Amino acid sequence: MGDFLRHGVAIVIESGDLARTLCDLLESFGYQAISAPTHALAAERAIAHTSIELLAACVPAPDESRAGIYLEEAAKLNPHLAVVLMLSDPLEQSPGAPARAVKIKKPFGRKALIEAIQLAEARAVKTE
């Protein structure tokens, strides 16, 4: 899996050590990774970039309600956006998340993340 290389900006909506670890992993794939602890802050940080390639989001974000999450808005603005939802419970409902989002159960490893990103990319392309 050493040949899994990407480019562009990835936004991670998570906090603490998991956010740092995930950003480091995404940067090893070639992304410019930007971390935000909440969906609201992610939306603010995304404005500075013309294109976001990947959104990896904890749903709901720590210390944030489920209302008004950034995911659906981000997907409408960028139909090519790959969206990966990081969940503690894979059966958890994700209101406001785009239907094409790929769910991944925490904790997960490098291989599972790569597979989730590839599936999210395939689903995004199909929505053109």
C-alpha cells in the first residue's frame, strides 16, 4: 500500500491525539491535512482553500451537537469531495451526512482508511 498517493487538501474533523495521528497519516499519503475539532471550525478553515479533496469527519464532533453539521454543505459545494465518516458505533445515524459518505468504525488502521478513501472517491465520481 506504499503506492497510495494523493494530493490536495484533506480536512479532518476530530480532536486530540486521533486528529494528530490521522493528519500525519493523511500527509504520508500526500494530502495537505487540516484539522478542526468541530464542524463549524472546519467550515471556517475550508474557506481558505479552493478545493477540498477529502473530508474525514467524526460524527458528531466532540463537544458539538448533531445539528448543522458541515458535511452536507461541503458535499453540495464540491460534488467530487470524498467523505469518510469516523464512527464509534457503525450503526449510529448520521443526520446531515451525504448519502455517499463511507462509514468507518474507530479504531481503524492504515489499510481500512485507504479502502474507505478509495470507496469514497468512487462514490463521489459517480455523483457527477
